[in-house]
Amino acid sequence: MTYRTICVLGGTGFVGRHLLDRLARPGRRLRVLTRDAEAHKDVAVLPGVELVETDVHDPATLLRHLAGCDAAVNLVGILNESRRASFEQVHVELARKLAAACRETGVRRLLHMSALNADARAGASAYLRSKGAGEDAVHEAADARLHVTSFRPSVIFGPGDSFLNRFVALARLSPLVLPLACPQARFAPVYVCDVAEAFARALEDPHTYGRRYPLCGPREYTLRELVEYALRTAGVRRIVVGLPDWVSRLEAALLERVPGKPFTRDNYRSLQVPSVCGTENGLSRLGIAPTPLEAVAPLYLGRRTWRERLNRYRRELPLRRLAR
């Protein structure tokens, strides 16, 4: 089955931009719903992309913009709650509203972004419980007319990520030593283009209907190993000091009161569960060979001389002007 008009929620985010690039093709329309179209004008240069400024949390708005669509993709998610957005609103209520709107407007396909270890009842954190509840909600809405597939990635890396880049930025601000909470937390980082490919392959594959796919890279790491690798690759010399558990908990309690909430007690609880796939990796089931971290990270974390940075800026300048 061919889906020619696809409504994408969260299409201006990290994964969303890669997915739009993968889905864009002649004859296909991608309707991207966003809170701020002006801030994401560069997305609209992709062929077939229609950028729509709207409130995705309003049911009437969802009905209006899903009308005429064949498929929908939900990539909306937050790592921390704020006064404006709670886990319940973003991960659970929006998922229910979207699934209901899909059924009412005749959308036949729904792809949903969840998270590894998401579990509505036994999740280790409020984040993971809400992700699990949202995932369950879209699958419960599935029937013979609406086919649902969900994806559960480990931490996602790639150019512009907020994971490896974040630790490199923090290290550059830290003199000599970088204290690291939960250094033994385990991950199987998955490449953002592999995640986008998984969505794209599942879209028109009936064998993926009703499935929930864990997505992982080919190797597991501790958080300490990942941070030390990122710093070496970026040419940032710092001593990474792993904090004991009680200090990690104390740090989370303090930092969640800081603007931007760089680390919270809920984040700490999420890190207590290994974010790894074990014996089942959805990428392999979809025919995708997981990309090693070491094959990609040096391309965007690697140290550059001032001349290399200047040359890169000159190459990107025409694209920046076009994005305006």
C-alpha cells in the first residue's frame, strides 16, 4: 500500500528532520505540524513538505490537519516535565488524541515513537511509565482500518544530537575534571539514520502491523565509556570522575531545581535500567545493519582546526541563506 500524504508530529526535531529527508520523494506530501513555523523554515525546503503552525494538543486541530492524510507519524516527546508540559500531556494524552483523530478521519497507518524500557505499570521512572502508557494507547486504538507500529530506541546519536554533544559541551565548561552521575548506566546507542530507516521501511510493510520494535546499535557501553570516547574524539582532555550512587542522587535532586533541569531524579531512575536490546533488535528484523557509533561520531565530534571550521562554514553558508 502506498501512502502519499503523511502528517508528521515532531517533524522539526532531531529524529524528525532525518525522517522527513528519508520520506520525501516525488508525489508524496509531508504535512509537518509545529508550534513555531518561523523557527523551522529550513524544513520547508524539502520537496513535498508543508510546514503548518498549530497546536497539536487541540483535538479539533488534529482532526482538521489529519483530514485527507493516509498516514501519521508521532515523534513528539520530552525528557523532563515543565510548567507548560507534563509527561501525561505529551506522551499519553497526545497519543490518545492522535489515535482517536486517525480513526475519525480515516487515516490508515500510524507510526509511534516510544522508548526502550517503556512500561505503563512497571517503568522505572515517570518518563518510562508515560511512554509505555502512550504506546499502549495507540496499539489499543488499532483495528482493521488503522494499523499501528511503535518503535523503542535506546539513546539516539548522530549529527546535532543532544547526547554526545551535550557531554562534550559540558566538558569544555569544566576545568580539568568532569563529574559524571550514574557512570555504570548501560546503553546501546542507535544511529539516527537507522531509526529513520526503520520508520520508513515499516511504513508500507504489512508484516510490521501491530509490532513494537526495540532499536539498538551493535554494541553496548557504560555511560562512562561513552563520555570518555566522546571527549577523546572531540579532542577535549578532561578526567571523567564517576560519582557514587548517593552523590548521583543528590546531584539529581539539586540540578532538577536549576533552569533547564539538566539532570533530575526522574532521569536518575531511568538510568537505573539498562537501555539495551538484548537478543532482539528491531533493526535486524527490518533488514537494517546497525551502524557502529565509531563509524559516525568522529564525523561530527572530531577535532577541527580553525581553518577546517572556516572552510566548513563557507560550504554551509549558501544553505543557511537558502534556509532564510
